[in-house]
Amino acid sequence: MEILLWREILDPYYLAVDELVLKFKHIMLEYRSAGEYSPIEQVDGRVKKISSILEKAQKKGISVEEMDHKIHDIAGIRIICQFVEDIEKVVELIRKREDMKILKEKDFINNMKQSGYRSYHVIIEYTVYTSKGAKTIEAEIQIRTLAMNFWATIEHSLQYKYKGNIPQPVRQRLTKAAAATVMLDSEMSAVRDVIMDAQDSFQYKANLVADILTNMQNLYKVANKREIKKIQDEFFKIYNEGVIEGLERFNKELDILAEGYKAQSLK
Ligand code: 0O2
């Protein structure tokens, strides 16, 4: 097959990966800007390399013409979560969407692979619109925790290094490491509420400071320099005190001040 034709075949997959990554990142940002905990921690995507597609096709006895329907992970999205509990939430988010149709789900968390691999896979059908028209492709979304991802990344590199024949002693270590990640995930889940509380207040404070800075920037355009300097000094003083109520009060005062300037300008 010509290289040009590969480009044509893979183009919709590149578009799908870009769109899907953007959509999941946006969900993550929506949670965070609302000051809420996001079940999505990181999102990544890739289009499978031509050499890997050919390798998989050969291994599974798939002809290049059939690969569109028989290789499900030409477009691959990886969603990383902090806690095992978040994985179900992400799957639920996907189930509710109208732009992604779930074809298959594979639960390698409750059914860990013999290798020690754990992850939740969702195969979706997704439509992209290129200059040539609409094209519906399949994409694989892998959802896993940070710990599961750590293990899978290391194991994947070793598979590559040893060309699929990882020596027994290394294999044994990987099995032990897989058991350790199960334990790590379960320990983290046990303190999930405490960790989430800490992260929520961190996010709340970050949003509050961002609000204050936006307010100050807007006031900069209308207030006089001396007043701005006073506001700025006050902000640093309150910020250094580190009391959240102080920052909330200060932000409200800025809101009132801004309202006053707005009313004046309308006169
Ligand atoms: P790569 O290089 O990551 O793209 P099918 O049987 O046809 O429904 P498939 O795709 O053959 O499905 O197998 P499966 O088991 O669903 O695995 C799909 C992907 O999951 C793999 O893609 C890996 O990314 C990941 N995966 C599955 N098992 C393991 C494992 O034991 N270790 C690691 N590190 N990853 C795994 P590829 O194409 O194999 O690899």
C-alpha cells in the first residue's frame, strides 16, 4: 500500500484523537473551574504507528483492508484517574454521551490479565467530519489509575525490550509489582476522602485567588494608581495570612468596589 494512502486512511483517526482528547480535557477543566474534584486526572492520545498496525494485523491474521474494523485501537485515548472509584465515574460519563457509541467494554480491573495488567477498556464508535465527509471510526479508551499506568508503562517498555519474551526473573518482579499496585490503589482509596478534601480546598483557594487577580486587573483600568497600590498591598497581606475567609471577604470588597466604579461610569 502506498504511503500516501496510509495518510488518507489514518487522517480521520488523527482528527478523532485530537477531538477526543480535547473533549475529555474540557470535562476535566469544567470540574476544576467549578472548584470540584475531577475524576479525570490526565488525558493522552495517540494514533497507532503504521509498523505497530502491521505487526498487530500480522499477529491476528487480519488483512490490511479489514484493519479498519478488526483493529480497535488505531485511535487510542488514555484517561488517568487518581482513584479506582473514579474509573466507573469516567465510564458513566462516556455511557451518557451521544457523540460516542460504546461497542464493547473490557474490565481488566476485576479480571486482571495474567501478565498483571489492570485497566478498563471501552471501545467506541465515533464520527469525524473531514473535508471528504463524515467517517465513523473505532477508538479504544483505556481508563486506569496512576498506579495501574505506572505498571503498564514499565511493562510495555520491557515487552518492547525483550520482544515479548520477558525473562522469568523480571516477570516475577513484575508480578510482585502488580500486586503492589493493587495494594497501593486500595490504600489510596481508604484515605480518598481526606485526600479529596485537601485537593478541593487547594482548588477552591486557587480559583479564589484567580478571581481576586481578575478583579484587581479590571480595577486597574478604572481606579487611580494610589488606590490600586493600596489594594495590592492589602491583597499580599491577606494572602500571607493564609486564611481563606480573609480572601473571601477581600474578594467581596473588590466586587463592591468594582460595582461602584461601574455605577459611576454609567452616570
Ligand atoms: P500498544 O503498543 O499499547 O498499542 P482484541 O482481542 O482484538 O479485542 P486487543 O487489542 O488485541 O483486543 O487486546 P487487548 O487485550 O484489549 O489490549 C489492547 C491494548 O491494551 C494493548 O494494545 C495495550 O495497550 C494494552 N494491554 C493489554 N494487555 C497488556 C499487558 O499485558 N501489558 C501492557 N503493558 N499493556 C497491555 P497493543 O496493541 O497490544 O499495544
